[in-house]
Amino acid sequence: MADFFCAGNPLLTVMIQSPDPDRAIATVRKAIPAGAEAFAIQADKLKREHQTPEAYKRIFQAMQGFSIYATYYRNGENTGKTDEELASGLIDLARSGASLVDVMADYFDPSPDELSMDPGAIQRQKDLIGKVHACGAKVLMSSHACRFLPAERVLAMALAQQSRGADYVKIVTGAQTVEEEVENLRITHLLHEHLAVPFLFLSSGRCKLHRRIGPLLGCSMYLCVYEHDALSTSAQPVLSHIKAVRDHFEFF
């Protein structure tokens, strides 16, 4: 079965955001016949009583061997937790079967644009990456700036993440105008030329083209949802829509 590191084959990755395992599993069971090729789960959206290895394994088993990308952010049900607690949660996810876990690039030092440059925090991030690798999982490192950033800043952030040992780079900026959107498409190609690891470069904001054709320019994943509901991220396209784009959009 394809994984997140198959070069030239960006997977249709369905994001699961659910308060409980039963609802998560129900979405998984609908997404597989609809064309899902991998899954992502924001475990930070699960109620705290469901943030357990037993619950994770139930959900992951329902994913039938598909690759799994897992996050454990500071928001949602994790509001108020320390970064040490978040790091421990990531290890639980890796041990439970997640194939790719999300280490925020400002873990242990909350910083603007979610990128710490503190040497002590960076070393702790590297140590955490080593622990995840020891569990048999890979690490995606993420920074959510959620605002437009110039090309040199995005590239510097991506290279910083890569230098810390990340297997996969993720940066979310923004695009409120056509000019910003077009520049983000150019930056996507720039990242493709300069990074040695797979990457996910996304835009939030008014413009929606980047999330739909970014993988045609080098992004390594289509991050989407089965359907939009109260917990889903509205910027993430619906699986059936993005599958049609991927299957029928002839870029070159």
C-alpha cells in the first residue's frame, strides 16, 4: 500500500477531526470507498478520555493499513497542556501505529509563526524526533503562520525544519489576493527545488487554488476531508472534489 514517501504520488489524505472513536471510525468507513488513499487524525480533537492508546488503536485498525498522519496540537481538547505533555502524546500515537506524527517547530518555546530559534528548544525537538524514530514512525515538522510570507522566509523556515531531522516539512501561510496566491504557487515549486524531504505547503485565507493544485507543483500530499461538518477545517477541500481535480486536471 502506498505511503507518504512515494515520490511523485501525492496521496488523497482524509483528515479526521472527531470527539470520539466511534464517530472517527464512521467517517473512515465512508471515506475508504470514496477514494481515500491515506488518513490524518487530529488527536487533539478527541475528548481527553479518548486520548488513549486503546482508542487510537481502534481507530487505526479501522483505517485498514492505510498510512496515518497524526497531530497533537496545543488547541482543542489539549488547551492548557504543557509541551512536554504534547510530546508524550505524540509518542503514544507513534507507538499505537501512526506512521507520521506532527512535531510543531516551536515545541518547548512557543514562537511567532510557530518556529522556535532557541537552541535549547531546538535540541529538545531533535531529541523528540529521535524518540519518534525509535518507535518506528516518521516525523512531519509543522509551522502555521497563517499569513502571507515572502519566498525567502518560507524557504528559510522549511530548511530550518529539515535541519532538525524532520522527515517531512509542513508550512501553512496565507493568501488573501490573487497576487499572493500566484506567489505561493511559485514558492511551492521553489521548495520542490531546494528541499531534500517531502513537504506540504498550504495557504489559508480567501484564495483556494493552492490547496487544489499544490501537489502538481511539488507538494507531497492532498490534505482533504470526507465532508464539511462542525469540526472539519473549511479550508480543506472535500475528498470527492479534490479527487476529481487530481484525476482530470492536466497541468503539463
